[in-house]
Amino acid sequence: MENKVKIGSFGSLFGGAIRDFKSRLKTIIALSAISIAISFLVPVVVAAGVFLGMTNVVLGTSIGIIGFLVFLFATYFVNGAFAYSMKDGAKVKESFGFIWKNIWSFLWIMALTILVVLPGFVALIIPGIIISMIISFSMFIFMDEGVKGMAALAKSREYFRGYFWPIIGRFALYILVAVGAAMVVSIIGGILGLIHESMESILQTVFNVFILAPIGLCFSWRLYKDLKEKRPEVASAPVPEKRNWIKGLAIIGAALVAVALIVAIVMAPSIKKAVEEAAKEEASNEMNIGDVSFDGEGFTAEELEELERLLNEER
């Protein structure tokens, strides 16, 4: 029996990821700053959808859906630029240029990734995580090997074939390291929060966006490149024609999205009514302030209203 080629150890892969992070620091900072700017779209979109939904349910729901899709596209656009920047140290302009030039292929892989992973997360979280790992190399394969669409997802699985546990184990070790680092940052943030409450959230945001996420991407890139180098038979082999698992999961994912949209539209009037009733109840509670005491003498809400009427008449 032929011995399998051993892939790089976690230590070598993580060390390489740190070196990649340092060498691409300027590009990472620029892309991370853009990512933070895009994140501010979320509260704006939510506020606009809720506000418009109070007057027109269909319009509010539509704005919310469109806004979410725009946010999702912008987020993945930046993530795609991040991924391309791993290739030969591409700069920001070059990375965005590649994504824009291949926008439809990029969007198709993005949509497939979301739809394929969605059923796993809906059924149970762990299957969703495993599926997302299995197809995690698809974007790298598209950018590095020129393989598009379902073929990129299928080839990502081929790199996993026969090396599932070694790859999952390395991902798991990285997650443990990331969680440990996040806990340390959280403790430091808690101490800084004693000085000013905003300092904790600022520190965690900077760490997550500018350090943790980019190093995770560098680690995934290193693992992909190691597999490609040590498994040339997979890199050079034709992409498997059988992709029924991708098609099946994508169809289920699309059905789940459609059901969610229908439920959102159907339930929108009830949600609007509930929000309006809650607002009225809150306003009523503010008006009915109960007994109020002045110099030890109690006044009910009705008596206060009568006093206010008399004062207005005197004016």
C-alpha cells in the first residue's frame, strides 16, 4: 500500500500565515478599513427597512432584502479581493480589478457557496461548518487555477479526499489558537473598558477585522498551496463530472431562501401590527405615570390632567 504524502504541520502552516500577514500588511490594512466601512451599512439598511415598513410593508421588506443583498455583495467583494491578494502579493487595485473583471464568475461561486452551506447550518450547525470547510478552497481554486462555478467547489472537495481528518485537524487547531487569542484580547478589552466603555469594543473590532480574519485567510491560503504542491495529481487532474451533491444542496438552499422570503412577506403585516401596538402601549405607559407626590401629597394621573387643564385655562 502506497504511503500518503504528509501535508504541512500546523506549526509550519501557521508560521507561514504569519509571514504572509506581515508581508501584506499594507494591503490588509486597506482592505480591512474598507470592510469596516461596509459594516456600517447594516444599521442603515435595518433602520431604513423598519422605517419604510411602518408605512408600506412591501416597500420596507423590499428595501431590507435589497439592502442585505448589496451588503452581502460588498462584503464578499472585499473578501474576494482579500483572497486574490494572497496570490503573488497582489495590491488593492489589482485585487479589485481581478474581481471586477471576473464579476459574474465570482458572484456565481459566492452564491453557490452560500446555498450549499445553508442547509447544513439550518439542519445542524456542525454539518454546516464541515461543508464550509470542504468547499473553503473554491475561491482560491478559481483565482489560482481558473476553475469556475461548481467545478471549483468539486475540486475543493477533491483536495480533501483522503486527507479529511488531517485538514480538519489543522483547521481545528487554528480555531483553538484564534479563540485563545480572542479571550486574551477580551480580557485586555475589559480592563481598558474600565477607563472608557467604548475602548473594549474598539479593541475587539480592530483585532477581529485587522488581525484575526486576515490571518485566518492567510492560513487557509497556506493550507491550499501546501495541498496543491504535495498533491499534483489532484491539481492536474480533470475536475470530477459528478456534482450531484453540490446541485442537491444548492437546490435545498435556494428553496430555504425562497421560503424565508415568503414567510417574511406574509408575516410582515403581523409584525408591523405588533410593533405599532408595542409603541402605543409604551406611549400609554409613559402617559399613565401613576401616582405622583409633591411635598408628601399624592396626585393621581387624572388629578394631574385636571391641574394641567386648569393651568392652561388660566393662561
